[in-house]
Amino acid sequence: MRAGAYDVVIVGAGIVGAACAWACASEGLRVAVIEADIIGGGATGAGMGHLVVMDDSKAQFALTRYSRSLWQQLVTELPGDVEYESCGTIWVAADQEEMEAVRQKKEFYETRGVPAEMLDAKALRMAEPNLREGLAGGLRVPGDAVIYAPCAARFFIERAQSRGAELYLPRVVTGITAEGVRLNDGTVIAAHRVVNAAGTWSPMLTPGIEVKKRKGHLVITERYAGFVKHQLVELGYLKSAHSMTTESVAFNVQPRRTGQMLIGSSRQFDMEGKGVDANILRRMLGRAAEFLPGVNRLSAIRSWTGFRAATPDKLPLIGPWPGHENLFLATGHEGLGITTSLGTAKLLVDQLLRRTSEIPIAPYLPSRVPESVHA
């Protein structure tokens, strides 16, 4: 049995696939989206929803800054259930060594057009009174925000459908062929181009791509409005995020519009089970208490885990898969898929339409050779 043909079939309706569907449909392409579970499931549903400019590399900075600007342009169109909140981020410095990192970070951001403000110890306490005394200061990035990502993914899909995109749900793709995609019921959906946006499942559909599962834990609290006002992240988060082989925890707390807080974060490789690891959870909450002592008095209502699609150089794969002219990738975003979804969609559709992108595409092409692989 055959269905189609489409200009583009997108596999995966997480926030990246949903954004790609909207971008393609907005250009007049005939689009199909195929999702095995629910819209905004997987990593989208398990993440914190932080829209953040990150500077782990110049390429990461370029994509996160570009994508955050696209989110800012979209704010007035977002429905209320997306819960867009311009709370900003404070990168918390524990000591003077980390304050030097704050100074460098501020210079890097501001020379590239991203406003940032240094906070000394007193200013940090005024901004976030529940942080412990003795912290050296921090860097406030006021343009960062938080959202509820599953509803954003649904919004993108609805926008795509309003422009003619068709949704196949729940349907399982078992293979990508030169003709399009094959479903587990034998249906072939024909397409001129296929976009693999299946996150941690993407290597099963495109063998050979370097994407690994990275497990993370999150906790959500009862409602404690105003307990924290910004997304709070320790400077050491960047060190823990850099590791590709060890498990780690870091202080990362996010205020929600509901008055609740999301508490993270953890990273584990080579883990298959979805169960909550009591030891990791204890370490993660202990780390949070080192920065927010009062968190020990709060009530948590749920903890859960999710898997993120990580690449060796911590940059996503966006573009054509070498040797397969009809196959494009939009995967490997790890913890930044929510932030970079809109930027990824723009870069992808630019390549499909063979036009120049607003930022250089080379660092994200699947044909690149990541430095961490051959170093």
C-alpha cells in the first residue's frame, strides 16, 4: 500500500520536528509528519523548557542566540498554555575563580550583542534572597526565558496543519527508503525528501549517525510562588555538561508560571531503563540544597526521567545525510532542542530550498567531522 507523495515527510513530532513541519509548510511545501507516540513527547516532554543562549562553543552560541531571537519574535503569537516567561537566567558563581569566568562570559556575550549584567554578592542576594550566603556573585542574562515545551510543539503542529501539513499519529516508521518512509503496517509514504527528527531513535532509522542517549532526571515541586525568580544555573553546569562518558549532577532550578519549580539536573550515558535512580536523585537534590538551603523544606510532587540525543561535539545534526540525497537530519540537540528548535527549522528549510541561511550552516552539517572524534 502507498500513500503520498509529499515534498517532505518529517519523522518525529517533538518540538524540533514540529518546528520543521511548520517552517516547511509555511514555504508552501506539502508536508507530512509521522509520530509514533504523542506530539511533544520524548525529550520535549521530559525537559525543563529553558530558552537560553549558551557559549560552550562559537557554533553553539550562534545557533542558540539566533533561535532565541526567533522565539522572542514569536512571543505575541504564543497561546497562554505555552507559558512563555521572560524570567532571565542567572549563572551563579560560587567563588572568585568562577567570578572570573563570569567576567569572561559577560564580555563574550556583550561583544556579540547579547545583553548581560554582572552581579556581585550583594546584588545576587537581592535578586535571589533564597540563595545561600557566601556566593561570590553571578551573571544575569535578562533575555532568556522559559516555556512549557509540549504545548509549544502542539502549537507548531497546529500552525503546520493550518498550512496544509498532514499528521500521521500514532504511526511507527520502520525504515527510510529512496521512495520515502515505510510504516510498520506496510504502508509506504512517498516523499521527495525525508527529515529524520526522531531524537534518540534517529540512529535506528539512519544507522551510522553519532547520536547517543543521555539520561536526565527532573523534580517538580508544589507551588511556592516567588521562591526563585530567575532560572538559576551554577557555573559548574558547563563542566558537567561537557562530559560525554561520566554521570554528573549540577544545580539548575527553574521557576514556572504555576508557582512550582523544576529542579535539575543530571546526566548519565549508557542507561536504557526509564526508572528514577534514587542515588542520582539524592545527589541532584543535595546539590540544589547547597545553593538553595531552603529547598529541603519544600515538597516535591513528582520526579521523572528522559533521554536526550547527544552528539560527540555537542552540536546538532542539521542537513543532508551524505550518500542519501533524499534524507535530511534534524537531531542530536541534547538539552538544547527546545531552545534551538526554531533555528534548526530555519536552517533546515533553507537547505531544502537551497538558499543562504542567516548564520553559517557548516558547523551543524552531518558531513562535518567533530573535533572531539578525531582529537
